Amino acid sequence: MQFGYFDDKNKEYVIERPDTPKSWSNYLGSTEYGAIITNNAGGYSFLKSSAQGRFMRLRFNSIPMDQPGRYIYIHDKESKDFWSASWQPVGKPLDKYKSECRHGTAYTSISSEYSKIKTETTYFVPLDRYFECWLFKIKNEDSKKRKLRLFTFVEYSNNWFMWQDTVNLQYTLGILGMDVVDNIIDHGINVLLPDDTKSDFENHDGNRHTFLGISGAEVTGYDTDRDIFLGPYRSYRNPLVVENGECKNSLAKGDNGCGTLQVDVDLEGGQEKEFAVIMGVGKASPEGKKAIREFEDIKKVHNEFNKVKKYWHSRLEGMTVETPDAEFNSMMNMWNPFNCLITYTWSRAASLVYSGERDGLGYRDTVQDILGVLHLIPEEAGKRLELMITGQVSTGGAMPVVRPWAHHPGEEEPPDEHDYRSDDCMWLFNTIPAYVKETGDISFYDKILPYADWGEDTVLNHMRQAIQFSLDHRGEHGLPCGLYADWNDCLELGHEGETVFVAFQLRYALKTYIDICTMLGKSEEAEWAKPHLETLDENLEKHAWDGDWFIRAYRYDGTKFGSKENDEGYIWLNPQSWSVLSGHASKEQGKKAMKAVREKLATDYGIMVVSPPYEKTDHRVVKASLFNKGMKENASIFCHTQGWAVAAETILGNGNQAYKYLRAFMPSAFNTKAEVRQIEPYVYCQYTHSKYSPRYGASRLPWLSGSATWAYYTAMQYILGIQTDYEGLRIDPCIPSVWKEFKVSRNFRGKKLNMTVKNDYGVQKGIKKITLNGKEIEENFIPFKEMKKENTVLVEMG
């Protein structure tokens, strides 16, 4: 079943049927003013934090789905019929109501046709502003004159702090103060207190204001009391004010508020009109008035919208591809990098599922998320990377969460010893070298940055301290301890238990550190790391290899996880892929381990994180059994891990298998099977129900997931084989043998490379010849010093 299509030319996904299996969403705005909107105009807006700055309500996991939102109701004065400019919330029959939604780069446009009235509403946040615009156009396609009355609607939060607004009702139902100033709604809370939004954002009892106004049309009425607007025992589907066709001019003091402005529109046959709804942070006066004046001319609104499109399209120009797989192209040229940019922006803090329980930038998540945007926004990514490095404490471990608006390096309280995650700072060894290789800024290793708690060090010494942290926390078998968690929060290893997964990460870290120190001429540092690497390899070989695959971990009492000795969970994905990625596995071990993955973990919709699922094991040993079989950490297809398996197969030279794995969880591959995957077919997700679940193939938690980063990074670096290095680019594709040619355009340090890769011999891996601007170069490395401003590269595989 198909609900929409990829419009690659316009960088949009077009939803032709509004009755999607789940709400299909998009993101607007920036890290200052953020917003989420669905294909039926549901969603919410917030300042800085969806947990502490949400001023619009959305009822999560509720029925009907994704309500309330940003609505415009239409009332016909003559027929008394009414509907909404988005299919929901009124929900007219689809045989009479036509809807189209175009999700683009930080904007969404929803059009409708009903009763010979056509509308189009484009939602976006102007650049560097603290307000959003709903650019609304309405056209009469009837032959006779139509008299219509329009009503905006948003439901306001009574407190910007999500917990207060949803739980502490005995307090928040008495702090709302609504007002209307010169036809601009002023939504205020704690209005008797001083306004400290900028000076003390985390004060949950502060004076806060938002405004809602209209430019380009006359306001003829208003309502700010939600219960008066909706009426008793009614819903957003049939508000009493809309049904009756006239606002009550209500002013809410306490209880619940809404933002409704009434506009009268008379249209001759064929006539159309346009205006803009503007909603943002600040008081009706002066902030609201200033915004309305600035956008009084509708041409200005269009210009600002075009700036938003241009800005975001420019952020996607780092790389474009043209391969034989159109669905892969749709992901690589728009939706995967955009998904990465949004995940980089909001970490795991704001979506239709993440509703404020994760506030800020999770350390392990964010350090990985940077990988997906390095070539798109290297300067911004570098600043974010520096921020995360300052989230490392002097012990070498890290703060679990960094909140940018409240982070004070050198003054933060370090985590308790039992709250450290063993994998947190290991991800620095993926991202820091990748940043330096992308930018060529080798001096970054010498940059001095503070620790979160006290002291400062060079970036290189931050990395050394991360290694030392793992070396200081080793268990009985000489492997890193699991501590509070080792990426998988459901493994209860105990503080002294040992993690084979992080052991492979440590192996990767040591090898990377040796390579960096060797390049920098720091031989003493390299020599310090080498014996640790040798000892770790010996311990892994002795204690982690199970004959056909690597085990997952040891519990503090010696219990093995991921071993043939286990009845449940006897094989895990991560140690197999990371044994190859880290360089520890011998060629024979790598083949055996990945063969076990194919035979015991791979499914039609991706690779399971573990198998068989946990049913009888005490949940105090493995918390995975808290979940149903085939869901989340209990043997689901955890999508974050899929890219690692793809990369491992390319290292082994198996392009066909690698690409099969990639397509198995690639969203666009399910565009014509949307009823199976259910969520958006244009973005990645956290997990997919595996064969052990009755919902096999259904995916959950879209948008904010490390799966977007690793899918994109793996496709770039390992499938297409465009690999950054300190002195240039290494070209090492590993592709399906049926691909005879593909093209890549890649920006690199101010240069542009237009590459054509030919595969006349139908191989999966291997380079026969490379020419740069007509000149053959040695091996498969393109030196930066040989590059011109514009470069033509021909790669012949064989």
C-alpha cells in the first residue's frame, strides 16, 4: 500500500492520502525555536527545550492521533457546513475531501479541496526568528460567490515545563492569563511575576508569554478560552464556535487557553486571498506587533519562506549521488542527510514519542550523531564536538547528558562512580578523527578544552584519558567493565561485569590513538598504547571467542551473555560486527562471525540485535525481558546496529550482502509497503518488530535515532567508499555486483569532486585504476594537494 511518493526535484515527500497508518511528521525551526508538525497539522512548538519550553499542547499516544495542532477551520456562512484546512481534526469523508501534504526541508505545506474551496497552508519558521508563519491561501473554485469565516486554533500549555502542565494541574490551572491587544492574542502564564525568560530559562514558575496574530487580513473576532471555543463534551472535530460560526470574544483567566482569531473572507468565483498567521515567543506588545508589522506585506512572507528553503537546501549540498537504485538516491540526496541534521539538532529530546523525558544532548548519542553531518556543516559540527568534549569529566568518563543552555565546563558536578556509561567516550574515537579528516585541521588535536568538572587538556589528551578510563575499569578477564550501561541499557552486567562490545571499542580506540600519535610524531604516546592493545587482543582471543562467534559480555558473577552455553540470547549482533570494525577478528573469525549473523540474526526487515529472545531469564539479570519478544532490546531489529553490520560486510568484501542488509532497513524501500512499516517511509527509526513479534515488520520511534547517522555514514564511507583521510580522499567502494556505474558529487575542504565509478567487470570490491582530471594516480588515494577547485574523477573497479 502506498500513501505518497518522493519528489526528488523539489526535495519533498508528498503524501497523497491523509489516512496514513501513523502520523507522518516533519520538523520546523532551529535549536532556539523548534516545532514538529504532522501530515494532518498536529504537533507542537517550543523554545530551546521540548521539556522546559513547550508552549503548545500535544496529547501524546492519544486518540485521535496527533491532536491538537495548528488548525484553520472554515465555516460556510450560507450552508453552515464546516471543515478544516487539514483533513484532521474535522475529518470529512475522503470521497469528498482531497488532501495533499508536502514535507520539505524545515517546512510543510498542506493543501485541501472541499466543497469547491481550495486551500494551501505552508508552515515554516523564518530564519533567526522566534516565531513561526502559517502562510494561508484560499481560493473559490465555485462559479458563485462564497461567504466564509475562518478560525485559527492552537491549544496553549499552562506551563512551559511539560511535567507541570500535564501533572501538576492543581497549580497550573490557576496561572493562565489570556489577553488580546490590538487583535493580537497574548498567552501569558504567571503574569504577575517579572519576565525572566532570557535570564532564567529553567525557572518553571516564571512569567512567560507567546503571541498569535494575523497579517494580511482583518481580525473580526477572537476566543482565548478553550472550553468556550470547543463547548462542553465536544472535541477538536466539532468546536461549538466553529459550528455556530461566530467567536464569543472570550478571555481566559485560569483553566485552559487557546489561540483563536476569526477572519471573514468573501470570494467571488475564481477569486483567491492570502494571509499569514504568525505565532511566536513574546508579548502581544511589543514582540507580536513588531512581527506583524515586519510581515505585513505577504510578499515578505514568501521571501522569508524562500530563504528557509534555500538555507536548508544549501545544507544538503555536501554530497549527491546517482546510482541504479532510485530509492537509495532519494534517501542519500535528501532524506537521510536531513534526518541526520534533525537528529543532530534535537538528539532524543523532541518528537511525537520523545515527550520531554530526555532533555538535552545525550553524550553517547550526540557524539555519534555528529558523524552524519560533518561534511554538511563542518564548522557547526566542530563547535558541537567541542561542546561534547567539554562534557567529559577529568576521570575520562562523561556526563550522561549535556544541556547546552545550562552547561558550565569546569564547574559541573561529575557523575557518581556507579552512573558512568562504559561506552560514552569511546565514540570520540570515531568522531574526532572523522572531523579532523573532513576539515584537514590537524591542529585540533592540540586544542585545549576544559573538562566538565575541573582542569583542561588538549583534545588528544582528552582521548588518552578516555582510554585510561576504560583501562582503569577492567574486570577479571581484563576486559572493560560494563558499569551502569555499555550502550545496551538492558544488560545488567553489574559495575564489575565485563563488556566484549566495549572491549572492541577500546581496541578500535587504541589502534586509532596509535595511528594519530604516529602521524603527529608522538612516538612515546604510541609506544604507551601498543602494549595495552596487545594485552587486550590476547584477552579477547582467550575470553571472548566462542568458536563460531564472539560472546557479548560477562556478568559480575561470571555468567556469560551471547554464548553457545546460553539457552536464551546466545548470539548478539554488536560483538560480531565490531570484531571486524575494530580490526581484532582474523579473516577466518570475521567470516565465521558474520556467517553466524546471516544464519541466526538476519531477517527480511533487518538484523535482530540478539536471538533467541529472553523469556525465562530473570529481568534483574537481563532487563530485555521487560519487553515483549521481538520488541526493543528483546530481539527486535534495533536499527542503530544495522550500519555496523553493513560496514563489517564491506570490510570483508561482500558488497552484495552489505547492500542487502542496507535495503532491508532503508525506509524508502518500504514506500510501496507502508502498511507494513507503518511509520514515515522517508526517515529512519529506532527499531522494527522482528520475526518473534506478531507485528513483524512494523517500525517504531522515527526520526531521532543513531540509525540515521550510521546508515548515512556507512553508505558514504563503506558502500560508495568515499573515505576522508588526513591528506585527501581514499576511494574504496564495495557495491552490489549488478551496479555497472554510479556517480558521486562531493564537496571536500572547499573543492568539488565529480566522480564516476565504472564497474564493467561486475565486481563487488577492488580498484583497477583512478584518474584525476585526466591524470592517472597511484593506488586508490586522491591527494588533497592534487585537487583543483573543480575535479573530474574516473574510477574503474576491477
